[in-house]
Amino acid sequence: MIEEIYLAYLALGTMAFTIIYFGAHNSLKKFKKPRLRSNKQTPTGYETDSEYSEVEEEILSSQEAYLLPVYASVAILSLYLILRYFDKNTINFIFSIYFILTGVLALTKTLVQLTYSLTKFKPVPFRISLTQRTKVITSIKFSLVEVGCLLCSILISSYYLYSKNWLISNLFGISYSLSALSLIKLDAFQTAFILLSGLFIYDIFWVFGTDVMVTVATKFEVPVKLLWPRTFFPQSGQGLQFSLLGLGDIVVPGVVICLCLQFDRYMALKRTDPKLAKQYALKPNTHRFKRTYFFSCYIAYIVGLALTMAVMHIFKTGQPALLYLSPACSLAPIITACVRGELKDFLEYQSCESEYKLLGYDKPPPKQKEKKFSDSEVVNVNKKAK
């Protein structure tokens, strides 16, 4: 039993560390030149699939970071009251449908990226466009690999709805976490510290001050946590009991670690020949740089999570992981910046904006007005062409 509980801690930790490592590097690949957001067709010279692509990330500002603990508190208290006053099975079924529908998309994205990474397969794209006369209203681009992964995700989701298998639940949890790390970005380190501080208080209050967090975590049977059996051979008449790690304890420190990796790249670009900086920024895989801030925060996360599990094991009670992770992930990059003498750059860094200015992209490409011809002008042009 003792050895198996250690295996559970190791498995949960390994999944969390792997998600953050690959999620951070995957988010780094998404740096692209900015272009003006517009509902019109892309101006001549800036194709949609070129380096001037729309930024898809959700940039989290300091104002939003202040409010996030409030929103999270309202959400978790609402779930607690729903589970307390309504039938638990019905509520879990309704939420399972919702999370499976969103999980299909997240799992499909993960499977597609994994397939491309392992096989180096170059897909043949197909495009379906909805047009009105000559104007393209909307367009969907896909490949056969994406269709195959989507079908696999639907089958896996259907089986999970029937079986509630914990391995498939973990698969959804991993996919949710990777998607969140690739889509959510912090605009500055000040925002990161506000976020970690607010959720530090949030986690302590709802775990130690009430039974809300523990009740929701154990009774809310949806794939928003990673699970591992405490023992694979339970006593007769007892089902599997699980150790768990909430996705918030992965994603929240994870976005801070992603920001540290971005800052590492920014400092590397700042020290690079300007002629090569643009090439390295647009194709990060062609240039290896020192990841000092990333590894300092990443190692701090590992130590913080290990400390969380140690305290939980000793006192035999659930622990708010952010009680240990928030200070660890806040102090590690600050200490690193002070030691390296880069505190000024560290505090002034603005995600994306600092890189854009460094590379000379602080001004987006100008809009090009499309000249509209009247019917008479079109006729005259056709006559001249003849």
C-alpha cells in the first residue's frame, strides 16, 4: 500500500511536469508577426496563411487577474450548492455532456499535434468555403489526419460517457491543460504575481476555511483533474480510491512558466544580431537559447508540488497546492532576475509587445484600400483588353 501511494504521487507529478514542459514549448511556437484584425479579406501582400497571421491567444491583463479569484470563487461555490441541493448523478451527467463536447475539440487538437510530431507527416489540406457571389463568408481548412483524429476523439468520448474510465479522464485533462497553455498568455510578470497572489488566498480559504473545495473535487465527476489509484488491488467490496491533482494546479503555474520561457527568448533576441533576430523569432526551432528563467521556475514548480504531496502524505489531509506553488513560482524568476542583473528588463517586459518592438513590428502593416469599379468602368476595361 505504501509503495503504491508513492507511485500515485510520482505518476501525478510526472503528468504535471510533462504537460507544463511541452505546453510551454508549444506556446512558444505561436509567435507570429501581427497584422490588423479585420473582417474583410486579407490585404494584398499579407496572406492569411503567411507569417502575418492573427494572434489567437487570449492575453490576460492585470485587471482580469485581479478579478479571476472572484470569478473562481463564485463558480466553485455555485457548484458546491448545486451538488448539495440537487441530485448528484443528474448534475454530473449534465456537466459530463458539456465537458465531453468541449473535450472532443481539445483531444482532437492534441492527437493532431502528436501525430504530426511523431510522424513528420505533411498533410494535404482541404478547404470548404461558404461564398456569396465573389465574397468568401467563411472558410474551413482541414486535413484527413484531422478528420481521423476527430473521429477517434468522438469514439473515446462516447466510451468515457458510458464507463467513466479514469485513464480516459486523464486523457481529457491532459488535453485541456495543453490547450489552455497554448491559448492563454499573461501580458507581464506583474500580472503573473497578481494572479498567483490572488489564487494563493483563494486556494487557502476554500480548502482550509470550508469544505467547499474538497467536496467539489471529490464529488464533481468530470475530467477537470488528474487521477491515479492509491492502490490497484483494493479490499473486497471496495472500489478504486484515487489521489488527484486539479488542472488549476497545473495551468495557473504553467502560464507563468510559459511567460518565463517567452522572456528567455526575448532576452536571447535582444543579445542577437538584429539581422538574425527576425529569423529566430519566427522559427524558434532554428535557434536554441538559454532557458534560465524557464528552468528556474520549472524546478521551483517541481519542488513546490513535491512539498505539497509530502505535507499531504504526512498530515493525511488535502492541501491547497497553490499554497506552495504560488510562492515558489513567484520567487524563482525574481531571484533569477536579481542574480543576473536583469531586474529592469524583467519588470518592464510586456508579452508580445516587447518582442514586436524589438523586431521592428510595433506598427502593424497598413490597410490597403480596395478600389471598387463601377459597371461602366468594368465594361471599358474589357473593351480595352479586347
